Amino acid sequence: MTNHAEIIATEKQDAKGANPPIIWPQKANLLPKEIFVRPDVFEEELARIFYGKEWLMIAHEAEIPNIGDFKTTQVGRVPLLITRDNDGEINVYYNACSHRGVQLETATSGNKLRFRCPYHSWLFNAKGDLIGCPNKPGDFPSDFDKSNYPLDRPRMAIVHGLILVTFNPETPPIEEYLEGYIDKIAQVFGGDGNLRLLGAQKVVFHANWKTFHDNDTYHAGLLHTAFQMLNWSGGSGHQTANARGHRSYVGEVTLPEEVNRLKDPSLIEFKGEASECSSASVRLFPISGMTRHLNTIGIRFANPISVDETEVHYTYFGRAEDDEEMIRHRVRQASNLLGPCGMVSMEDAAVFHRLHTAGTTPGNAVFLKGVTDDHGIPEEFQQSDEAANLPGWEHYRQTMGYPKEQS
Amino acid sequence: MKQICSDVLSKIDDLQTRYIAVIDAKDMEGWLSTFCQVAEASYVYTTAENLRANHAMALVMDDNYQRLQDRVTIVNKVWPGTYADYATRHFVQRTACRDMGAGKYEVESNFMVMTTPEETGRSTLFATGVYFDQVVVDKDQALFLSKKVVTDSSVVERFMAYPL
């Protein structure tokens, strides 16, 4: 017996059984909810966005400060290896042996200057050169030359220590791609990229990657009960957003004079000049972002695992010039304030999950706050406007090639 | 190695079972009552990955008694209504105990926590790992001076509202 959902699905499919096309609503403040839950959309996003003409944040130099340090990560389903070689240079490779394509390194981080493939013992240095491949005379073709088999590399760029990659030769140069945002990144990091790694909080959200990216960082004053209960309200603030889908947020932070709910107020103490006490964040299309909140400096490296899973590494840093007391303060503050168990952010995950669970219901999600013209993309935004996400959604729509519904 | 008398081990095991019973019951005052009421009492939750890399960052760092008290406030007063609730079921097994003198013992225990989110009603594994505890034992009872929770997984499933 055919159930109701199957009838609808069958009616939507064309004669070849292909997935129905996504038709974008005409109004600029509506999102079709099906883009968050359809596996075919996810596969198309990997191709067009994550492996397309975008730069993806994968690490910060401060995560591999010493010669021989390495980190492995993924963009979509593509494994990457990031090394600091014996000249101190940063390199990014596809994490695959140049011989038969075996994943070269499996640890998430460590220190080594040589990477050996377990299959045929091909040996690479941290510069990606093939330096050993056991063979007897006559084993390999006569013109075999080790220098033709280095580890393959994606394009990479470094901005204030932030390491980005792109898999597409047509992606614009990083300066053009991040136009207007390079100084904002420095602002989040506290001046420049001279950071010191403190560690990470990793979480897997059972939600689509766009749900995470769309809702992370913009909503603080609305969602977080902790802010209200602590009488901790934001001062003036503003957001920027551009046609590439990047956005930034800067807000003053007004701390309550008396914290009567907490016995240890160091959790929300700001060490530094009062005038410097602000929140700042930058989110880069498609998925990752960075925030400075009180004395925490964090980069949120995120990766889409599947249509309904997104892994986020909340990675925290101090400044290179910090003394041990400041480092201790940053660690104590970040550990308890942010991340999947943080006082002000634990409920983020719960909202992501509920958005995702209900994403299978029909219709559109609606953006209202800060929307002045429901057919136009806004250009100016207040502190907690939803509208600042709309330029990014228009960039998404165009990148995915989804047509707008005809009137 | 110095033999630890069965009375001490019994008090330590009673403390561990009381601990898992109160957190499964979401009794945060009961949770607090398993710790010594001294300034340096602490509860830290981190991952084996952070520990291996010698990174100080943790998921929870209640490294003084005031922060333990604040944890009770956060769970009981700040967070209710903001998340989809879930039940936990803890299992604990002592694997080592060392006498540090002056009534203090270092105890290691394996633990496993199942979770049952209210919206699915399906139980899944939430975390496994090791409790590294400093326990103070007197003539009446045992209490935690410090509890360090180290999960095997480096990645938290969704979020965590109640202490592990």
C-alpha cells in the first residue's frame, strides 16, 4: 500500500525519477525548508560550494606552532594534512599517498617530519616530497622519478594566521574573496594573528550545516537566558554582510555591576581596559566563523558530515604576549562560558536540533527582524537583525543555481 | 603496594554509587554534596584528546567550590526550558586505588553513560571514559576533593546539560 508521503514524492518526481527541482520563493526573506533536509541537495552543495569557488577555513597557524607539528582535518569528505616543515613553513596536502591513494596520516594532531604510507612504505617529508619508495631494479618503469610523486596540494592562503584552502582553480584570490573582512578578522583575534593554542571543544550537532551557520553568533541576546538572568545586556552594536555571504558583528558588552547569581564572577569577568570590552565575530561563507567574547578568542571550524550532521571544533586561543595568569583566565572562562556545555551556549545545540527536526515540515522559514523590503536584499543591519543573513542566502541560491519562483 | 582496607574501599565505592545515583536523578544539590566543602574542591570534564595534547581547555572547569555551587545554579535556574531534556544512566567500575596518605586516595574508575532524549525515547551511548578522582575518607564517609572526567571520545554528542 502506498502511503501519503510516497504519493506526494511520486507526484513531485519527473518521468526519470529525478529529484524535484528546488524553486526559491520570490520574496527575499523566505527560505524553502526542504534545502535543509534533502540528501540530494547536500550532495549538490558539496560539489558547488565546498568543492566549488569558496575558500574554507581549516586551521590556524597557532595550532601547529613548532617545526614538525601537523593537524589533519576534512573539508566535506576530503581529508587534508597540514604540516609545519623544517623551514617553519605551513603546507596543506590532500591526506593521500601519491602512489595508490591510501590515507597517509590518521592522527588528528602530532609532531613528525616524515609520513610513511603503511601500504608500500612510501615516505614523504613535511614539504610533501617523496623521499623513499622501496623498489628493486626493474620493479618500476624505467622513467620513474621520485620527484614526480610529491603529495598533491589544494590552493592555500594564510590570513592573520588563519589557514584557508580551495579546491577550485577559479576561486578568486584570497584578498578579493575576503575584501573588507581581513581587518575584521584581525579585530576578532585581538589585533593580529599572533595567537597561542589553548585547546578545543568538539561537538557533533544533529543538524544540517546551514542550520548551524545561519543561527550561530547572530542570536545571542534573543536566545540566551543566561544573558537575561545575569542582567547582561548588549550595548550598541552593528552587523555587516556582503554579497559573498560573509558577515561580521561588533557589539559593546555591558557587564552587570553586581553578579548576584554567580558565586564565582570570574566566569564573566573582563581583564583589560573597560573600553576594550566588546564582542566581535566574523562568519565566512559557507560555514565557519570566529568570535571574541570577553577574554575568549575562539575559531569555530565546522564541517558538514552529512545532510543531518555537522561537526564543529570550538578551538580557543590566547594572545602570544599573554602571561600565565591571563592564559589561565582565558581557559577558565572559555571552558565554562562557551561550547556544548557552556553557560551561555549549551542551548544553541538544542535549537539547532529542533530547527532541523522540523525542517521536514512543508513551507518556508521566514526572516523578519530588520527586513524592510521583502523583495530586496537589505544592506544595513542592527545588532540582532535576522536580515544580515539574507545576503548570504542570496549568494547560496545563486551558487546552487536555484531559480526564483515566477509570479 | 600498600594494601587498602576493605572499609576504605567500601566507603569509596559507596561514594561512587551515590554519585551516579544523584546525577541520574538530576539532583544537583545531591551532586554538590558528594564533594568536600573546601575552596579547592573541583570538577573538571575534558577529553582524552585534550589531555594527550597537554591542552588545558576543558568542557567544564569547575575548579573551586564556588564554581561547583554555580553549576547547581546554572543547571537548576539558568538552563531550564532552553533545551530538550534527556535522561542519563551511569555505570561505574573502580579500576585502581592508591593511598596518598593522610586519608586521601587517588581512585580511577571506568564509566559509561547512556542517554535517552525525551523527543526520541531511544537510548544511545553518550560517553565512555575514566574518572580520575581524589577522595578524602574519614571515619564516617568518603567525599571527592576533585573529580576529573576524561571521555574517550573527543567529540561531544549534541550538548551536555548535566555533569557526567
